[in-house]
Amino acid sequence: MERGVGSEGTGAEAQAIGQRVRDLEAQVQGQAREIRALEKIELLQDRSRELETENRALRERIAELHTFLNLSKTLSATLNMEELFRLALHLIGRSLHVDAYSLMLLDESGERLVVKAAFGFPDDGGLGLTLRVGEGISGLVAQTGQAMLVPDVSAEPRLLEQESFRQQRGSFICVPLRIKGREVMGVLNAQKPDPQGFGLGDLDLFQAVANQVAAALENAQLYQRTKELSTRDDLTGLFNRRHFFDNLEKEVQRARRYRRVFSLILLDLDDFKGYNDTYGHLKGDEALKEIGRLLLASTRRADIVARFGGEEFVVLLPEINAQGALVVAEKIRTAVEQYPFAGRTSQPGGKMTVTLGLATYPTDSEDGLELVDLADRALYLGKQQGGNRACSTPGPRPPQPQVS
């Protein structure tokens, strides 16, 4: 009987142990499932973090592209150069988050960079600054077409732009202004007050903005050149007849509104047909170009100097009365008479001369076209008197009798 009891006890213990083992196996399997679930959760969390990083980068890129789209749309909305500079400065500050920056463009010679617009300089210190190509960081960027980043301006001896920024510490960045595949037209500069203020990633961002500005500048310059061609005389480079009459109308309206005066000078070369017959039209064209240069040298920048047609020229003199116009006319007449034109000795008196007719608003007339007619009549009067003289208007035409 005792053996049976012992066998039963051993069997019960074995069952208990077996159940315990099964419980442990189930627990291990459960823990394994939990571990796998946790691993999946961690993987999902890692992927979620990766997606969030990617989404953040995507949102930043979308915001960046949105900024560039607005930049492009805004800059392309104007073809006026001064307005374009103003817009560019505003948008650069807003897009690039810098407080001191400037736009430098190459001059007509292509040898010097000139600050055309600037923001954040003490007392406008940047405006008017010029650097030769290859000089300073800006000059190097213009020369090589490669952007440059200066982490610490105090450690860069080539940096000459500090004269404008007037800061001995901080960081500096300069990127070229150019259309892809074209020559550099200028540079965009920016500075931050702290060293290491710019990173390498800023180069791409600044370059993208500079490309937008360059495209807008090229469009504005092309428009300006096209506009000038439509208002300029092909031979002399002076304004043409159409531009003169446009400005004459504006000047009449301005003078009438503000009670101002202005004068006209109409001039014609004396015996120019004989000069052309003797030396040919090529030499005659050269003489007309010289006349254009003499007229510009004898007048103010505010005056409108135009080729009226053939060997006739006209000068519009804002804010100049009759006495002042006579002084200008005599200055022009003397300059032409004394200039050593090629072949001038074959002309009457051995010199090239001009005759000039004058008319003044409002004393002679308040009508622009009538002023031109009066100046033409004064010119004709001077020709009748032998030429090489300046004549004032002989007075308005008498009224024509009406035909009944």
C-alpha cells in the first residue's frame, strides 16, 4: 500500500511539473509574441520618425519652392530697374533671413562691380562702393563664377567688403548673379554678425534666390535696351523725333500746370549738301555723329537732345527762358564753328557752321506744335541772313483769312 501511495505521489508531482513546464512554455511564447510585437512597434516608430523627418524636409522644400515661386512672380511683375532693385531687396531679406545684404552689378566695361542696391549698411555705406573684377570676395566670385563662404571675416584678408559692412567680425556669403550658361552679371552679398553664421547648405539657397534675381534683371535690362532702341536715332545715338514730340507734350502739360517756362532750339547745318557732295555720305554721317556729341557736351542731362531729321537737330530746354536759351544756342554755335571737322576747309568760310532758331513757352506760344513751327521760322530767318547765327522767333503767324 505504501508503494502505491508513493507512485501516486510521484505521478501527481510529475503532472504538476509537466503543467508548470507547459505554463512556462506558454509564458515564454507569450513573451516572445510580446517581444515580436514590441519589435514591430519599434520598427513602426522608427519608420514613423523617418516619415516625419521626410515629411518635414518635404514641407520645407515645398515652402522653399513656394517662396521661389512668389519671388519669381513678384520680380517678373516689373521691368523698371529701380523698382526691381527695391523689390529684390525686400524679398531677399524675407526669403534668406539676413539683415545686411547688397546687389552689385558689372558696369558697362565689365571691369568693375558697382553696388546698385543695399540694405542694412550704416548710413548707406554700401551704396556707390566699387570693386574691380578679381578684387575682394565679390570680385573673385564675379571672376570665377563660383560662390564663396567666409565663416569668419576677421580671418579672411581678401575680404574688402568690410568697408561697406563696417563689421570686423561675423560671416560673409557671396553668390554670382547669372543665367545658366551665361556670363556673370553681378553678385549677391550678405553678412551675419556672428562667425559661422552661414553653413554650406546656405550656398544652394542663396544661389537659387540669386538666379531668380538675375533672370528678372536680365529681362529688365533687355526691356530697357529695346525701349532705348525705339527712342534713339540709329546714326547719332541721340533721341529720335518721336521721343522728342512725346517729351514736348509732357513738358507743355507740366509747364502749364506748374506755370513753368521752357525753350526749344531747332538747328540745321549750313551748306551740308555741298559737304556730302564733296566727301560722300560716309564722311557726312561722321560729321553728324560729331554734331551729336557736341550737342550733348553743350547741354544739361535734363535737356532732351534729338535728331529732328537729316541734318536738323532739336533741343528741349526745361526751365530755360528766352535769354537762357540764347546763351545755350550761342554755346552750341561756337562749339560747332570751332570744331576741326574733317574737310571743313571746303565749306564756306573754311568751317562747319549751324544756324539755330529759338522759341519759348509761354511767351511765344502755349502750344507745343506751334513752338516748333516758330523755332523753324526763326531758323529760316537766320538762313536768310547768311547762316551761322542764332535767331529768336519772329512772332506768331498772322491769322489766315477765312474763306466764306
